[in-house]
Amino acid sequence: MAGFTAASLFAGAGGLDMGFDNAGFKTVWANDVDADACRTHEKWCKAETVCGDIGKVGQDSIPCTDVILGGFPCQGFSLSGPRKLDDSRNVLYKHYVRIVKEKQPKMFVGENVKGLLTMGNGEIMDAILRAFSECGYHVFYQLLNARNYEVPEDRERVIIVGFRKDLGIERFDYPAPRNHIITLRKAIGNMPQAKPEDICDAPYSSRYMSRNRKRGWDETSYTVPAMAKQVTLWPGSPDMVKNGPDDWSFGKEGTTRRLSWRECAAIQTFPPDLEFAGNLTSKYKQIGNAVPVRLAEIMASHLYSILVNASYTRAN
């Protein structure tokens, strides 16, 4: 193998990094501001993990690598909450751009929510693409649904890929959707009964009860959120009943509960033996913020072959 190295910004628990490592890349450096996420990352990865604000991390301390990865924070872009052009989280991508410009990796990969495409009538997306292009990269993006890439979850995310211009990669096709869908039954149907301490039991808010929150065993999950109290229902729960516009109630027969954090981790295709650091709320947050491992792996395998070919072509 060519042995491409990767540095990871906004790494979180490492769903993106784990997928790339599974595909043959080697994450050698990672950063996140969340201490629990950093501890989780260290449980499975031998990379140097630096916990702290990326804006305060010196560029000289970041190694030069073949690839830079980064799912920069997306809360300010999300369709599920207020979308503010002046949200401070919307400018964190500038640190990503700054580091890519300084380190000049062969390739970078970014991930963000669907709302990024329409935020500010597309102004933020245009600014991001322009900034990376001015760093010397051919930049591509596409909206992918994780359910089409062997992830048991409807999760639409924008995947941004940039290739350094001297590699000569002026066209890039994203990996084609896979032919089969992984259901909740296959993903979590054989898991042991969830322990009460692994399940968020917070009261159900009016926002929660404003729409259906259950998918059945033979469907894929709704998007796994980062907020514990918004996690959707275990598929063995009774069906929800619609009473009127934005008004639902729980069925009366059986046990109604949210998905446990372990079930959420399985839906996000993390390995079953990975223990997440922190309290219950933190575990849900790390899992909901992550890139599904299997989606990342499929994407990484596709990119690995492109980099190998580009390296071979340049060498000859």
C-alpha cells in the first residue's frame, strides 16, 4: 500500500478517521475541542490527539500529511435549528482553510449538513469553495445519503473533496450508491436488551411530539441527532399516533423508549466494542456528531485508488 497519512481537524470521536483508517490511510494527528471526544478517539486510534481550540493550535505543531480530514462544526448551518449567518460556528471552516493552505496536502475531505447548501442563499457554500480553490485545489462537492452506502440511517450530508491542482485531477466522480439497504433489524435487531442507564429518559418535549419519531424494524433509522433528548424511538416501540397538525402521541401497547446510545453507535456503524468516554449526554452527542464509519470507509476506498493512480502517474 502507498501508506497515505492523514491529519484530522474537528475529529470528534473519529467516525470519519476510522473509515479512512479502515480503507488504508493512517491518521497520525487529530484535534477536537471536546475532551470526551478526544478520549474516545484515543481508545481506538494511536494518533497524537490534541484537545483544544483549533484556533489556538500552532500550525507548526500540525504534521504535514497526505490528507487533511475535517467535519467542521455544523450547528450554525443545520436545517433543524436557527440558521444565522453571524453564528460563530459558521466561520470555523476558515481555520480548516488556513491549515490546508499552509500544509498543502495532496487532498482534503470535509463533511457538513445539507443546510450548508442553502445557508445565506448559498453565499456560505460559495465562500467555502472559493477559499479552498484559492489555496490551490480543484474542489468538488455532492450531497450524499448515508443509507445508500451501507449505513442503516437516512442521513444527508455534503461531502467536499479537494485535490491539489498539481495532481491533475480535474474531474471527480463520487462513489456510486450501493445496491442494498441495511435495515434496523439487521443493524440492531440482535443486540442485547438495552440497559436503562444507556437510554436517555428525559421528558418528551412539545418539539419532540410535533412529528413521528419512529421507524420500523424493516426501515432505516431517522438521522441520529447529537442531542440526547431528540433521539428517535427504538423500533420495537408502539407506533406513534397522529392527532393533528404537529401533534402526535405515543401508542398505548408496549414499551416506548428512545434508542440507547449503543444502538445509536451501531446505526452510525461504529464497532460494537468501542466504549465512548463521558456521561450519557456526551456519548449521544459524540455519536450524533460523527460521520458514519461505513460511509467514510466507502468514500475513502474510492479516494485511495484515485490518489494511488495520481501518484503513479506523476512518478512516471
